[in-house]
Amino acid sequence: MEAPLEAELEAELDLEGAELEEVDVHIQENLEDALVQEALQTGVDLRQYSRQVELELQEVERASIQDYIRESENIAELHNQISACDAILERMEEMLGSFQSSLSSLSWEIRALQGQAGAMNLRLRNRRQVRERLGGLLDELVVPPTMISVILESPVTSPEFQAQLVALDAQLGAVKDAAFRDTLACADVQHVLDRLRIKAVTKIREFVLQKIFSFRKPMTNYQIPQNSLLKFKFFFQFLLGNERGVAQELRDHYVDTMSRVHFSYFKSYTGRLMKIQYEEVAEKDDLMGVEDTARKGFFSKPSLRSRNTVFTLGNRGAVIGPAELEAPIIVPHAAAKGDQRFPFESLFRSQQFALLDTSCREFSFLSDFFLVSGAAAQELFNSVMGKTLSMLQKHLESFVADCYDAIAVFLCIHLALRFRALMAKRGVPALDGYWGWLLELLWPRFELILELHIQSVQGTDPQRLGGLDTRPHYITRRYAEFSSAIVSINQTLPSERSDALLARLQEFVEELLAPPFGGLVGFVREAEALLERGEGEKLRGMEARVTQLIRGFSGSWKGAVEALSQDVMRSFSNFRIGTGIIQAALTQLIQVYHRFQKVLEQPPLRALPARSDLINIHHLMVELKKHKPNF
């Protein structure tokens, strides 16, 4: 028994100790209060201070009780209001609970309705899809009576036939797709569509064959039936999709027919052109020994017909101007009536332009009507024009081999280049290989003729050229005209060689101006160089030189210009070349004199008395215009 008593005693002691500890903590907290600390610091008796505080608390309690007594009615009324509010809130809670239960039921009903609506929409979409597919299938399978009557009875040229043919083509394609999907309904209309297809193919075949056979009639303008066929190019598309054997048959007939037509046309046209071929006749020259020199000297040729071809070459570069590229071709019977003669290059241009024009039309027709492009179009074009091109190549080989006119061959080279560019501009590559072959034929021939010219000059016997003359020798003039013709041709298609020839012309003009105006030209260049380096003050020591140049030019320019013009015209018998050189020389003279006047405006020479003798630049230009030829 002693042990439990000891345990209880120890527990009570522990409890009292814990309470004492709490008291100590409470006391410690009160001691930390600011008022307590202030009281301790001032030495106030804590017991007396405690009684005072207790009295104050009692006074406050009595005052509070009086306040409660005075506000008792308000407090009672507030209690009643709170009770009423509590009752209202309780009823509202019951209403909200009932409403929440109703909403739960309504939400379930809404979800049920949404599910039903979704199911109905799905069934509706399925029915619509079935109806659309079934309706489309029915439209594709059902053959309308209008289609049957039009395909069987209407002519192929009628718009109604073409419209129903398009519909038939679409229906045949749809039936093929449906049959591939094992649609049983296709068997019900297949025999009807087959009969319509056979009837349409038969009518189209007869129509196209009739058009193709019309090409074979003499004097037929085949472009008219070609244009007519292009209006019905869907016919061939229909045949390709539904009867390839007939499509190939029509294509073979067309190729065979047009191959013969083009071959016959170009063979006849080339033969007629050769009958009116221009045979150049040697012109009379006022120089002695021309006939003998033509045979044995400069430009001697193996055949008489090519003799002295260079006499009339001065203005032939105009043959290949832009306007002449697409000029009308030569009509042989009309040319024969007028007893006209045409040079080599004119016949070449007419023949090749006729080939170009025909090839462009043929290539475009083949591409549009037979629905081919790229390599397939080129292969089909070669099938149509192959015989014609081979015939023209053989003819040109002999035609060019018999030509010794270098200018004519050079013009043909330019024509070939221009025609190739023209076809590229039209987007027709059909003759690219032909133009390449033609250039490979013409260039070596041109080089051979030039070699013959060089050998002719080298083999000339000077003892047989006649007496001496102060004018340029006629061989020199011939060579100058030959060079001028090359330059004039190249001006229509500039190249590095033509630029070099223009540079040589400038050098000749400078040499021409050097004797009468070399001092003026040299001073202008020297003065401009000084001004460019900023050494313009050095011009002050040149007053005497400048005065001499001014007075010398004023007194002699008219005679010098007249002598220059006469010298050039004597040196170049071709008026076009000579006048071109004169104009270039006079233009450069005006430019030099204008630069000379600008130099005289610099401060070192501005007050020079001799400036009063300067000729007005406008007066000089007016006077120099008098030397412009009127021919």
C-alpha cells in the first residue's frame, strides 16, 4: 500500500509544482508589463497599487452594468431580430435544399435529352450521307433520254453533241469506278453506255477522218481544217480515254497525211524559188582591167555566175532588220510576172521563214489537239516534218555549196540566229536541232569563202593591175565595201567583232583629223590632263601657242573640212561608207572645238585677247551641216 501512496503523493507534488511553474510564468509575464515595470522603478507599493487597480475595475464594472441596464430594451429588440433572421435563414436553407434536389433531377433529364439529340443528329447525318451517295450513284448510273437522243441523232459539230459527249465521258468514268467497287447496279446500264460510246466513237472517227482527208485536196489551205479541228479537240481526249485504238488510227492518218502535204508544199516551193534565183551579173566599172582581174585576181571564183559579187553589197545589211524578219515570203508566180530577181539571202529567208511559220503552227496544233508536250510533242513533230526537214537539208547542202557570196552566207547566218531566237520567243523548241545543223553548215562555208578571198589577194599579179592612180585602188575599195557590209550586218546583232570594227573606225577618224587639226587636238588633251591633275596655272605659259591655234583654226577650218570631205569621198566610192566616215569626223571635230573653248574659260586664259577671234560653236555647227549629203 505504501507504494501507491507514494506514487499519488509524487503525482500531487508534480501537479502542484506544475501549477507553481505556471504561476511563476504568469508573474514573470506581469513583471514584464510596462506599467508594472514603471511602478517597480518608481518604488510604488505593489499591494496598494493592486488594491487601486481593483477599485478601478469595480468602478468600470458598475459603469458597464448601468450601460447594459440603459440599453436593455435595445438588446432585447436585437435578440428578437436575430431570432427572426435565424428563422428566415432556416426556411431559406430548406428552400435551397429543395431547389438543389430539383436541379439535380433537372440536370439528369438534360443530360438524357442531350444524349438523345446526339443520337438523332448522328442518324440524320448518316441518312443524308447515304442519300447523297445513293443520289450521286443514281445520277452517274441513270442514262438520261436527252443524252441518248443527242448522241444518236445530232451532228458532231453541234454544241449539244459536244455537251452530251462531255457528260457521257464523265458517266463512263464513273461507271468504271463503280464497277471497280463491285457495284451491282452498273450491269444494268453498262450495255446502254457501251452502245452510246460506240456510236460516239464512230461519228467522231468519221468526222476527223473527213477533215484529215480534206488536207489532201489540191490548192487546199490546210490551216482552215486545222483550226476547225482545234474547236473539237475534246474529241481526241474522249477517244484517248475510251477507244485508244481509234485515237492511234486517227493520229497515224494525220501524221501520214500532213507529212506528205508539207513535203509536197516545200518541195514545190523550193523548186519554184530556184527558178527565180537571182543570178548577179557583173556591173560595169570605170576602171580598166576589171573583167580580167575578176577572173584572175581579187575575188576570182570557180564559176562565172559568182563573179564580182561584192560590187553591190554596201546596203545589204538591211535585209535582216527586225521588220524584215517576219516580212511576207516571196510568191514565186507573182515574182515571175514582175520579172524580179532576188539575191541568195532573199530566197534563203523566204524558204526558212516559211519553214519557221509552218513549224510553229504545226507544233502548236499537235500539242493542243493530240494532248502531247515535251519529248512526246517533239517526237510527234518529227514524225510530221521529218521528211520535209531531210529534203530541205539536202537542198541547202547543195544550195550553199554552190554559193561564193560571202555577204549572202553571212546574212544567212544572221537570219538563222534571228529565226532561232524568234522561235524561242514564241516558245516553240521544235527546230532547235535544225537551226544548230544549219549554223554548222553555214559557218564553215563562210570561212571557206573568206579563205578564197585571201588567196585571191595573195595570188594577184601586181603587173596586171593597170597604171598607177592617186585614188585608192579598186581592190582596196572592194575590200572596204566588203568590210562595211560585214559591219552593217553585225550592227543588227552586236558582237565583240563588230565592236572591234567600230574601234577601228574611230582610229581612222583620228588619223583623218590629225593633219589639219592635230595641233588643236593635242593641246586640248594636254590642257585637260593638266586641269585634271590640278595644275591649271601651267596654262599661263601657253598664251602664244593658244593664240596661234585660235587664229590658225579661224583662217583654215573651212578649207580643211572641204579637203577632208573630198578626200574621203575619193577614197570610198560607196556613198554610205564615205558619208558615215565624214559625219563621224565632223562630229568629233565639233566635240574637240567645244572642249577647246571650255579650256579657254579657265582663269589663266580667260583674259587672252585672241579669244575675240573664236568662232561661235553654233555657227560652226551650222556650217558643218552643209557638208551633210542629201542623197
